[in-house]
Amino acid sequence: MSRIGKLPISIPSGVTVTCKDNVVSVKGPKGELTQTVDPSIDIKIEDGSITFNLAENSGVEQKQQQAFHGLYRALVHNMVVGVSEGYKKELELVGVGYRASNQGNIIELSLGYSHSIFIQLPNEIKVETKSERNKNPLIILESADKQLLGQVCAKIRSFRKPEPYKGKGIKFVGEEIRRKSGKSASAK
């Protein structure tokens, strides 16, 4: 059995979890999320916790079933944390003239190209941009869905990935970029 899959998920107060026909629904103060679970995994919701067990005679190969065990436990745990606390990611724009602004769920990025980049974000994501003098502009994204939030952050980051020589680009706050020295002076 999976070490992750064996761990029970405790349900915080204010969060309701229901399971019907292998579809887990989690509802909380930050929103509502659903996840379809493979039939080879049994889900039990009792005494304020959720447990995942391997189903007998499911027709799925043992190794695949064990992989599903940990996977679906992790996905449901992310849903429970998302609807109760939410997830937050901060992106930093490093570079001269790099700017970000938003109007509602539309972000406008100025990243040194000849044109501005406009991104329409899904309704599940809240966005905020900060531009302070003598500091790099920040894009702050919040959502209950961890998977969607990570996908949107990766898309925004893909417009200008951090480069190793000057460190310019879009990076996560706190991310360390491995720097290269560039051309060294020629020795005679």
C-alpha cells in the first residue's frame, strides 16, 4: 500500500465532503470542488475523516492500483485544504521596464516585447498586482484549486522565463535562480 494513501484526511469545521458514484465533492467557505476517483479505490467518510483503501478484485493491476491510492488521496487532500484555507502564489517580474496591471480577471503584462500581453484568467482565480517604487512588480494569485492555480502560474511564467545570466524574467517569490558567469576575460 501507498504510504501517502494510508494517511487519513481530517475534515476541518465548515467543510462538507460527500462521495457518490466515485465522485468526491468538497464544499467549504472558499468554494466547491469535485474529483472523480477510480473505482479501484474505496472511500470511507466517517468521524470527521476520510480514508482511502484498495478495493478487492477491482480488475486493475496491483502496481497501478497502489499508484492510484496515493494519487487520489493527495488530490482530495488538496481539495480539502483549498476550500478551507485556499492557495496563494506570488510571481515577481525582474527586469527594467517590466510591468503588470490588472482590471478584474484580465492581466496586462509588459515584458520587453514590442506588444503588451493580455491574459484572461478563470473566474476561480483572484488576482492582484502590486507596483511599488524601487521594487519589482508582483502578481499575487489566489484560488481554492491548487491544480488550476499552478497551471495559470506556469502559463504566465512561460512568457518570459528567468534567464541565468542577468536573472531577468518572471519568477516565483523566493525562487533561487542558478546564475552563470558569462564570458570571462581572456587570459594572455
